[in-house]
Amino acid sequence: MAKTEVIPDQAALKRLGKSVRERLEADPGAYKVETDKADMFAIGDFLSASECERLCVMIDLVARPSSLHELGYESGFRTSYSGDLDPTDSFVMGISRRIDDLLGMNPVCGEAIQGQRYLPGQQFKPHNDWFYTTEKYWELERKRGGQRSWTAMAYLNEVEEGGGTHFTEIGINVEPKPGVLLVWNNALPDGRPNEATMHAGTPVLKGTKYVITKWYRTRTWK
């Protein structure tokens, strides 16, 4: 008899995928992106113009060269600047809670909001937000809250040219539009990691791109 593969956090990913999907499908303000490869929704005007401007300023204050687990900035894989926004700041707390409430997620499962800034030529090559549990870093991430379930990403400014979010397996490129929140489930309906959520922050060609991202874990984030 073949041995059944054990997938970490599968039951929790299945449960969270279903609860958030059903909540967003019932939300008249959430647009369901037409694809059968992933659960993906867009919410227009989630952030006001003044909120976007304020977040851009906050990102400038914390931005540093981005890294990705074992890969440093110098690898060229992720060449943006990024930094976590202060989770104790009342303005940041308000934004964070609105995302929690939209998804119906327990706030303790949410990571700190990360801000990202892309200058001309900077990019984030194709990647998945979920963790590869065969990699060395998984032992640390398992203790920090487990697998990532949903991703919420908001665009903060108009980009002159480039800077779209390209979902390479689905075949769609989402252009940056200020105030829009894009959310997607990093797992399949059965709780397995969804390979089709592979995406890239395509190179900014002209101007600057600002975004915030919040990831949700299956357990309390530490």
C-alpha cells in the first residue's frame, strides 16, 4: 500500500480556504477573478488616496534592501526595498484590522504588514508565498505560525510603466492601481499548496511602485 503523503497544516489550510472564500464570495464589494486555478479576489478603493500617500511615506522610513530566506538582495531575485510597518502604530493597526475583518481572519494569525518599494529596474522574480516544507527554513517558520494561507496585497500609487503582478501559471498580469486590494488563497481547496499561485513583481520601467502586503498563517504568528 502506498504511503499517504503528510502535508503540514493541510486541515487548517482547507478550513481557512473555505471560510475566507465563502466570505468574499458573499461580499458585493469583492470581485472574483475569473480563473479556476486559484481563489483570487480584488477589492477596489479599499484604501483612500490619503491613506495610500501616508503609507508610502511610512514605507520610505523603513525600506531596506529586500532578502528572501537564504537569498540576499545581491542575488538579483528580489531587488525591491522593503520593511515591516510598526504594528503598534494606530494608523497601521486600523488598516491591518480592516484586512482582518474583510477576510474574517483571526488577527493573531496575521503577520506584520510589510511595505515594499520598487524603483526603475527593480523586480521580484516568480515565487510562491507559501513555504516549501522540505527546505531548512521551514523548521523556523513552522514554529513561527506554520504555513501561509491567504495573501492580501494593496497597491498604493500609479506606476508610470511596468510593475504589474504577473501570475505566471494563471496567465494574468494585474496592473498597479492605487487603493486596490488583491487577495488570494495560497492553497488548493483540499489544503495542499497551490503551485498556480506562482507570481512575479515585474520590473518597474518608469516611476516608483509602492505596495503593502499582509500574509496570514495557520496558527498564531510569532
